[in-house]
Amino acid sequence: MSQLINFISQPWPWYVAGPVIALVMFSLLLLGNSFGISSNLRTLCSIFGAGKTCDFFDFNWRDQLWNLVFALGLVIGGFIAHNYLSTESHISISTATIAELKSLGISDPGSTIVPESIFNWKALATIRGFIILVVGGFLVGFGTRYAGGCTSGHAISGLSDLQIPSLIAVIGFFIGGLIMTHFLLPHLLTI
């Protein structure tokens, strides 16, 4: 039993996680469903009556309840994994990454999942925090809608369904991530 708990508490290797993801995607394709987390916001808005005033939200939301249950399972699973299956409290990142982040002004890299010097309520009152949290959050939401889905929907579901728009979106996600990481973030962190 302790070996099973030890296996579960460690990151799964690619040869386990990959086939599990493929099995889930194959099941969704057979059932005629597509996976995506951002579509849950549309479903929630429709549930609360947004379809009465906007055609975008006027659809049969009951067909998407399985996706809401899946998203709830992600939250519950994350809670269980963090509180009951995690063995280490520190984040394992390389010393080179820690040095690079410190040179960019992040005082606590690796102490938590996200740097608390950036992601906290006090930081929200600063120009840098407002840009990173509010403007960045808006751009993520806008980009998700503009691209017709989120990274998980396009990269996992769209690519497994061989959709060319998903391939274009995923390429765009990677290009945007590289531009943000190497060109924009260093400037944002010095504001």
C-alpha cells in the first residue's frame, strides 16, 4: 500500500500520464464531446440566464454539464493532491532559474507555487501588479474567446481531433509565451 501512495504522490512519468490523457480524449471523441475548460464560463453564464439577452449564451447548457463536473473534479482533485498526496512543500526548480528570477527582482522564487511578491493583494495596488494581474487576466480571457478556446481545449482536444485551427492556436500560444517570457516579463518586473 505504501508503494501505491508513493507512486501517486510523485509526478506521473510520461509513459503513464500520456496514455491516460489519450484514453480520456479517445473516450470524449467516441461520445462526441470536446474538452475545454474555458467553455465552462459560457455554460455558467447560460445557466444564470445570460441567453435571454445575448445570443452567444443561448444554447442548451444541459449538454455541457459533464464539463462542469469535470472542472469541479479538477478543483477537488487538486485539493486532494495538494493536501493529502504531496510529500514535499518546496518547489523544485533549478538554481539557474532561481538566480535568473532573483535578478529580475522576484524575492522568493521557489518558496511557493507562484511568487508571493507578485501575486498578493498588496501587489494589486501597484502599477506592476495591476498590469500583471488585471490587464494580464483580461488578455488571457480575451485571447481565449478570440482563439475559440483555451490552451487545454486546443492543445489536448483540438489537436487530438486533428483540427487545423487548434494547431494554429497552439503555435500562437507557444509564440506568445516565448515573447512574454523573454521580452515582456523582464520589463514588467522592473516597473
